[in-house]
Amino acid sequence: MEVIINGLNSIVWSPVLVYLCLGAGLFFTLKTSGVQFMMIKEMIRLLLGKDVKEGERSKDSISGFEAMCMSVSGRVGTGNIAGVATAIALGGPGSIFWLWMISLLGAASSYVESTLGQLYKEKFEGGYRGGPAYYFKKGLLGGKTWYGNLFAMSTVLAMLICMPSTQSNVIAGSLKTAVGVPQWMTGLIIVGFLSVIVFGGAKRLAKFAGIVVPFMAVIYIIIAVIVLALNAGDIIPSLTLIVKSAFGKEEAFAGIAGAAISWGVKRGIYSNEAGQGTGPASAAAADTSHPAKQGLIQAFSIYIDSIFVCTATALMIIITGAYKVFDGATGKTIFAGKGATSSMSMGSVGAANTSTALDIGIGYGAYIVAIAIVFFAFTTLLAFFWNGDTALVYLTKGSEKGKKIRFVSKLVYLGFTFSGSIAAGGMAWTFGDIGIGIMAWINIVGILIMHKPAIACLKDYKLRMKENREDEWDFNPNKIGIEGNFSVWDEIRREGRDTVEEGAVELKTS
């Protein structure tokens, strides 16, 4: 059975999927005229919340920034610590250059899928839900459900059943190694905190993510900056090493240029999740005046994950020399950095490399890495829940029976989370990878077919920016050539939220 499951996983995550992600990113970069590069200033304005005036957003709604934090909570995870180290160990420092490249291209894919998530969102329990299943049903298939159902079912399998145990296992293992906390105790604590959040509804989850995600990312980057500052003279040589190694121009890594590309692209895709369909569910939850706004914000989240956090980890490891590079075929050591230890082997690369780098840089590496993993993995657990629950909302259509199913699913999710804390992840990682891989295949193929509405939204938003009316709440998909029934946007226009003076709201009609 294990052989069959591993074989299926190798098919799902074949090089074809890697090329598909890379090709989609390049295609969308061209179709959007490089939106991820040309509109960074607008992304930052939106992140700062300057698009919304006082009184324009419902008190029960989720802001664009909170939705972005929910998305980042899934993107920034243990892969930013262990995955980066693995890429360097098997692809050399040059792998980081290719991680940057796939991430920069993937930001365009993130714009497209997140804009579609916003465009085709639906009202639910005082807020909004949406994502790939919704936009495939409404935009791609015109009301037919089979393609959206396939995506939703793979999401439930991966996000609520398989993957929670892997993250709790990482947290419990890290705390046991660092401070000796029994894994069962860590599991109970995790489940306790998760219960308070997941049973508290979307608003509580979004508020938590809006506080914790920026905190954890900023603190981690500050620690990295301290390490870099103490080794300031090695920054430029390390960056030069990354670029030269990427093209086989560094003698020590000349023979693994292909591996650098392969591992950099794979780690980048797995880390930032651009185009895989995990971000749109968070994007759809935001209360915003135009779909393109959340598309732009979510595109910027790729920078946070890959350009900021992954680069912070990579530079700490390379500058301190806390790594070995191995031949993936033979396991032979190709290169050993000045901070490499005898315990580093091809089978043990991961968070230990980052821990060693921190030990060399400022000390207390095991404790810092353990704390970082706790935050990163815990917020990833929340992202898993949100995506899985949104898929169930889609499948059950918000019925009374669906409420009972969702309640049971929360207990199942918490149960798998606890069980993972006291046992090895085992085949759960493989099952989860298969589920996420199927999600990626379905979503990327789908958005390549139905990307035009996202491009139309971008053109409309650019026009609004020129006319200085990008923040008006009068968006009408039908008027910009997007066919379909958009009752949510009709309702938003009827509400009218443009503040004309403090405490007064102008009501508009469509």
C-alpha cells in the first residue's frame, strides 16, 4: 500500500507540475504586464488600509490586511526554516536564486487566483466565503459543480485530515528537543488554543492572524538582520555566491547547476503556494470595494514569504557556513561550509541547519528555531482549517445538515492535530502532499482557462486609479464585460459605503 501511495505522490508532484507552475507564472506575468512589479506602491497603500475610510467597512467584516495575514499564515511555515536548508543542501546556494525567480513569477499567479476568489465570493454567516471551488462553478462551468467539487474534496482531505497532524508533530518535536516538554502536553495545549479560535468563527481567526502573523514574521526577520549585521562583510560575497552558483559559475557548485534550478523551483513553489489554490479562500473573505485590491495584496504576500522570510533563513545559513552540499544521487559531500558540523548528513538537513546558523550568529539557536517553528506551524494549522472549512461550506451549501457536518469536521481536525503531536507524521505527509498536489493541478489548469475576468478587473482598477476613484464602492462586473450573476457585488453597490463626511454615509443606487 505504501508503495502505491508513494507512487501516486510521485506522479502528482512530477516535474510536469513544476513546469506548469513556472509556465503559469510567466504567462500571467506577461498577461498582467508585470503587475507584481509595476504596482508595488499600490500594494503597500492597500496593506496600510488607506483604501478604506472610517465607517465604510462593516464591524463584522474582515479587512484586506487580515485576509492577507490569513493567507500568509499558510504560506509562511516550517518550509521557510527547514525547506530552505534542504534546497541549499541538495542544490547549493544557487537554489535560492531560482527560489526568488519562481516566487517573483508566482506573484502574478497569486494575483489572478486571489482576484477570482474575490470576484466570485458569496455571502455566508455575516461575512464572505469563496475560492477555487466557487469560481470554477460560477465562472468556468456556468453553474456546473463537478470540477469545483473535485477541488473541494481534495481540499478537505488535505487540509482537515492529513496535514494537521504533520504540523502538530513538528511543533511537539521541536519543543521536546529544545526544552523537554512532553509531546502529549504540547498536543493538548495546541488543541486548546485551536479550539478557542476555530469555534470562535471567521472574525476571531482573522483577528488572531492579523496580530500573530506580522509579529512572527517581523521578529524572525529582525533576528536574521542581527545575524547579518554581525557578519556585514559577508553579505555581498554571499549574495554573489548565490547568483554565480545559480548559473554554474562557482567552481564548487558547477556540477549541480541543474539541481540548483530544480530544488530552488520546487522549494519556491512549495513554500509560497502561488497558484495552488490555498490563497483564494482567504482572499475571498475580505470586505473590499474592488476584487483587484485583494489580488494585489495577496501578490505582495509572496514577497513576504519568499523574498523576506526565506531569504532571511538562506543568508543566515550561507553567511555562517552552517551547511553541507550533497550529490543527490550518491549522497557524497560536495562542499562543507565553515560552520558545518559532523552531524550534518543528507538525511538530516533541515531546521538543524538554521539552528546551527543561529548558534554561530547570536547563540540559543535551538530555542529560537523552536519558538519560530511553534509560531509558523501553529498559524499554518489555522490556514489549513480555514481552507478545509471553506471547502465544506461549498460542498454542504450552508444547509442545516452542513452545520452539523462542519461541527464534526472541527472535532476530526482537532483529533488529527492531537494525534500528530504524539506520533510521527508517517504517511500523513504523503497523503497531504497528494491532496495539495491535486488542488494545485485543478487550480492552475482552471485559472489558465478562466483568467480573463482577473485581467478585466486589473484593467478596470488601473483606469479607476487614473481617474482617482479606485476606492469607490461601485464596482460592477457586468459593466466591464464579465458575464454572470454577481448578487454580492449588486448588494455592495446598493449599500454604498463612500463616506462623504464624518458619521455620514452616502447611499448609492446601481
